[in-house]
Amino acid sequence: MVHPGYRKRTIFLLIALLLVRFWFGQTFELSGQEAYLWLQGHGTNLGPAYLERGPFVPWLIRVGTTFFGDTELGVRWLAAVICCMTGFILFYLARHWFSARNAFWTVVLFIVIPMYAWKLSFMTEATASIGLMAVTLLAFSQAVEKDKIWWWLLGGAACGLALLVALPNIWWVLGLPLYFAITPSRRPHLSEPLLWSTLVFTSLFLLPIIWWWREPQVADVARSHFLNAWPLSHNFSIHHGFRFIWKEIFYLSPFFFILLVVVARRLSRHLWEDPRYGLLICMALPGLVWENFSAFFQEGRFDLIPALFLPLILLVGCYPAGHAPITRTTRWVLGVIIILATLQSLAGLNPFYLVAKPDGQGYEIHRTQSGENVTGFYADKRQISWRNLADGIMGLQRDLGATLIITDTPETASALSFYLPRNPFVYVEGKPNVITQFDFWPHYSESASPNDSALFVTRSNDPIPDDLSKDFTEVKAVDDPPLPDFDKAWNIWSCQKFINADQSTEGDNAKPMPEPEALPK
């Protein structure tokens, strides 16, 4: 059946969404994770891989900031483009397989479900994985149908780039031979060379990561890092596992999750007999099983979950085409689910909140610009404003003559580097048995000169690290940091007169202070 007008409605909806996301992405600060990804792609930091992740997202952010500078828009505008592109791919697939009406409502579901409304507001691994999963679905569906080499290459390239986002995304391409093995109509083609050539082609994208891990400065931690990444190397935690599962349900919207379960139950055997459904299930199921299994060992990565649910969004959106009569009751149920999901999405993106007045008489409305609070629903997160912290640090630097800034987390260091003028490098004081990318960049002791002063910034109430106490002659807390009331949770320490004995014995081997605008390798 032909349903005129749905293509025009979809184009209008997605273009309007693109413009809204361009605007919305500038209305709140970067999250700590986004700032860390920006820092990894900034200046000479850009590399073939990083300790915690692959290089693809820092590469994307580097491209984005090339057009719009080191701003929130520069970091996030590609996230808006990825959201719009994913919507068009979902529409094309659903219309190609079923009908334009189903395609339109599939796109509506994709837009209103909280998991995508929230995650696509940031430029993180989740956003990159969602876009690459959409390309993978398009390429492999066409490859299976038309058996053209360029579709196989496109699917292999998308899966390869997904490996450069995060290694657990390898389950995408492993779902392809699983699809051929369990789908009766495709089983005879399991031995075709194009299928296995695609797997080999995808594996070639691992070469930059392998090359980086073989460098001398990284090779000594490679073995322990990869061993610790396996779930069975951590303690089993029922609480952590079920909390991860509940987070998935909540981000999907509980009522939509119930609908997803009902659709899967009603399709039952059609999931494997219909090649279209079989492909969607095989692209999603292996990764979902692995991430949820890993969560019980405290290793699940929630940012990889939205991409894995994307094929299931397509599955639910296309279900009414051939298996469910569109009755009045069905329309009411779907309408209620869409409305509830929309309200939940808007609630998570709402920047306004109530605060008690200083005199205790009633409440007043405040607006947060903190990127840490979006989708968080945690009141304490409203206190984190990187701009306020950066302004306070600038004032303290002038008053105390501090030339170095040191923090205790990569996210805080990265956000301060982003919001301070000229993007100075902010150092991280390492923690025992914790290795981050900052451990491969210069330490403050390599850059400081005798008698330099520093500020140490932390949200922890723990005593100042011993190394800082030894490296400076005087360390004392700043009693009343120049921060707004809601940012008083930060603890700032003044560290005066650098005296690193190790550096004094090295003489000329000490590294000079990096230029503010050029971050170290």
C-alpha cells in the first residue's frame, strides 16, 4: 500500500531536529567525558589509539573543532549530523522492507526514546557507535540482498571504524556469520568468500591500535590492561549487574521496553525464519548478551548499549507491517507509549530546577548550564559548572601567583583545559593502581621550575596526595574559594614553591613547560 506524504514529513522532521540540536548543543557545557575526548584529539595529542579507547571519537571531535573552533558547538555539531543521518537510514530501511508509514513511525520512535534523545546530545562513544550501527545495518542488508562487493566493503568499514570506537563492538561483525548460520535461507551461503573477506577486511582496522600498543612506553602495561578488561578478572556483583539492566530499561522508557518484549514474543519463530528480522536480531543480540554479562563483573560499557538496541527499534517500528492489525486499541497503546517516552526525554533534557530561596520562603527557578546534569536526574550534579570553576581558578592564579594547575581526575583536568583561556595543559596527580592516558603525557614534575606554585583541585575530602606534600614547601587549603554557592563542593589547595629533589639531580634532562596553546604529546 502506498502512503503519500510520509517521506516529506520525515525530511521535515529530521531537518528540524538537526537545527534544534545545533542550537541545543550550545546551551550547556561539555561533560567531563566529552572534554576528555576533546583533549585526546587536541593539538599534538591526536594519535592512533589511547589507553581507555580507540581513536575514532577524538578524530571526529578534531574534525568538528576544525570548523567551529574549541567550543561546545565545535565538539557537538557532528553528533547532530549523526542523529539526522541515522534517522534517514532507518526510514530508508523500513520503507524498503515494509512501508513508508512504518518507516515514518520508526523514525518517530527513534527520536522520542530517551536513550537516543539523551545520548545523541553529546559527542561520545555512544553517538559514534549509533551512527556506525546505522551504516552497518544499511550496508549488510543491501549486501545480503544484492551481493555487491561495495556493500560488503562498506559494512566491513563501518564495523572496522566501530572497533576504533571500542573493541567490544567486534560483536557487530561476528553477528554476520551467526546470521548466515542460523537463518535457514542463508545457511547455504555460509561458505561464500565475500562473507569471510569482510571479516578479514574489518580486522585490518585494528592495525593502528596494535601499532600503538607495541610502542615502548605502552607495552609494559599492555598485558595487565587487557587482562583486566575481561569480565572474569573482576568480582561478581549481582547488584551492579541488575542496576545496569535497570538503567537500560529506564533509558529505553519502561513502557517501550514492555512493548519490545511483547513484539519479540509475538514474532517468536519469525525472528529466525524471516531474513530481515534475523539480520536485526543477529546484529544486536551478541553484543547485548556480552555487555549485560560483563555488567555482573563490573565491566559493562553503557555507552555501547544504544547502538545495540538500534536494530531492535527498527524491529518494533516495522512489526505492525505484517504481523499486527492496526486497530483503534493498538493506536491508543502506541500513542500513549510515544507520549510517555517523549515526556521522559524532555524531563531529562530540561535545564530548569527549583531551589529554596535564601530566606526559606518558597522556591525560585534556576537554569543549569552544566553538561554533567543533562540526563542525570541527580541534584548534586547541578553543582558542577566547569565555567564557574575555571573562572575561580583564574582568580586564584592571579591572587596566589600559581603557574601550574593539578587535579585528581582526567575529566576535571580536561574540562579546565577546555574552559581556561588558551587551553593550558592541566596535570593529573595519579592514583595508586590506576593508569590513565595522562600517565603517558608529561607529569607536572617534568615541567615545573624551582619555586613554581600550583593549585590542586579536587572534589574529594581525602587528604592531599603525599607526592604533592613532598614536592612543595607549603601546602594549605584555600579557605573560601571564589566560587558560587552551588560550586562550593570543590576543594582547592595552594601549593607554594616547587622543590622536586629528583628533578634537581636530573639537571638538563628536565622538560620545559609546554606552551599554553600546544598540549604535550
